[in-house]
Amino acid sequence: MVSLRILITGASGFLGGHVIAAVRAAGHVACTTARRSGEAAVDLTGPGMVDAVVQALRPDVVLHLAAMARLADCEREPARATAVNALVPQRFAERFGARLVSLSTDLVFDGRWAPYSALAPVAPLSAYGQSKAEGEERVRANGGRVVRLPLLFGPDAEGRGASAALRTAIERRQVSALFTNEYRTPLHAADAAAQLVALVVEPEGPLLLHLAGPERVSRYEFGLRFARRHGLDAKWLQPTECMDALRPRDVSLVAAWPAARDFEAMLADC
Ligand SMILES: NC(=O)c1ccc[n+]([C@@H]2O[C@H](COP(=O)([O-])OP(=O)(O)OC[C@H]3O[C@@H](n4cnc5c(N)ncnc54)[C@H](OP(=O)(O)O)[C@@H]3O)[C@@H](O)[C@H]2O)c1
């Protein structure tokens, strides 16, 4: 097997750690960049910064994870969201074409027509979803590939991701309000990472696809099942109805492939 140099942008993020591990497990070399850490610590929105990182790290292929990923930040600064989530991936696509896999989100959909196949038209409700949808378009127009992800969970030393954040809150005896009317197809970040690495090393692969977990669950059901699996006290989980117009109610994805393990096995591995 040929060992490739795989550039991981957003390497310091929640998914980044899982992707670095998956790249190494598959026998490739992880080249890392993030805004404040990594082999190249740069703000990729700066003039010439994408080219400078490529020049410095000389990757064969790119897994583009870096994003402005918080809904509230994107609503507050939509122009910045466009710069980070649309213009930066466009520049990578211009340079790498199909050797780029750029990540997007189930939040490009409005939640009225689930489950969503990769062919479904996008209709974002939020500035985050809008900026990611624009990024998808710009990447694909330049021959790059796009993978949409659902809500991710899994272990994280910094308490990020859907399950680690819940564990921290329950252990601190803090109430978590969890939506009973927001449905997604959550996926373990390690499973997502392994599939992303398999995809990026095969530039002949699909141009747009969905990765998704094996079950459609509400955020509240997710919390209950996670707590039960780990013997955590579910009294700290408060069922709540989502009234936020920016949050789609059901963005379940139809996955390109069946998940590698069942949902309970993923929950146990957190
Ligand atoms: N987590 C999920 O549930 C989920 C679901 C669907 C899709 N996704 C997508 O998956 C990808 C990874 O998500 P994540 O949860 O790992 O995100 P995250 O934890 O918020 O990490 C974001 C990463 O992007 C970097 N970054 C942000 N702005 C940057 C800039 N201007 N220049 C360079 N680097 C920048 C950050 O670096 P610093 O830390 O140094 O600022 C960090 O490494 C994103 O594209 C996200 O949209 C995630």
C-alpha cells in the first residue's frame, strides 16, 4: 500500500483528533493545520494562506474539516461564516480537485422532507447551513468532493461532541435541556473518521455523499440511551420542545453505506 500525506485542516477540532488517529491507523501520514495549533497554525481565511499551508506541508490529498461550526457564531458574523465555510474550501478545491474531501452538514436541509438522500435539494434555515451549502457548491464547481455528516459523538478529552458534553454536564450535576422534536442520525466520530480516510485516498469515489449513524433519534432519546448505557443519572436530562426557527426538526440522512456497528455499540464506546 502507498502511504499518502493527508492534510487534515481543523485538526484541533472534535473530529480532527479522531481523523488523525484514523489516518495513522490506515498507514498514512497526518499533516495537520488549525488556526492556533498543528504543524501549520494559520487562519486559512488570510490572503494566500491555503496556498502557504499546501506549500509548507506538501500533501497528496486533503480532508478539509476546518469550519466555523457554531450556529450562533455564524448568525452573528455571516460574512465571516461565508469566508471560512465557503471560500476556504473553494480554494482547496481549485488546487486539489477530487483529491479534496470537504465536510458539510445535515443542517443544509430544512428538516421537512427527511430522510434525506444525497440527491435531495438543500434548503438551509441558518447562516451556518447557508454558508456550508455555498461551500458545497463552490467545492463541487471546482471538481472537489463533499461529504455531509450528521451529529457526531464519541470520546473527547475536552468534553466536545454530543456525548462528551452530556457526560460532563451530568457529572457536574447540571441540567441539560434536550430537544424531543429534533431528529438526527448521530454517528460515532471514529466511525466517521475511518470512512473519511477510506474516501479521501480514492479520488475516483463519489462526488457527494452522506455518512450517517444506524438510527434516527431525537436529542432527548440520544441523551437517555447514552446515560443508560453508561449508568449516568438521567434525571439531569430535561425533555424540551425546540421552538427555534433556525433549527430543522428532522435532518435524518440516508447513508451511502450501512454503519459498521450498531448504535448501542457506538454509545458504549464513548
Ligand atoms: N461535530 C459535529 O457534530 C458535526 C456535524 C456535522 C458536520 N460537522 C462538520 O465537521 C467538521 C469538523 O467539525 P468539528 O466538530 O471537529 O468542529 P470544531 O470542533 O468546531 O473544530 C473546528 C476546527 O476548525 C478550525 N478553524 C476554524 N476556523 C478556522 C480558520 N479561520 N482557519 C483555520 N482553521 C480554522 C479550528 O481551529 P482552532 O481550534 O485553532 O480555532 C478547529 O480545528 C466541520 O466542517 C463541521 O462543519 C461536524
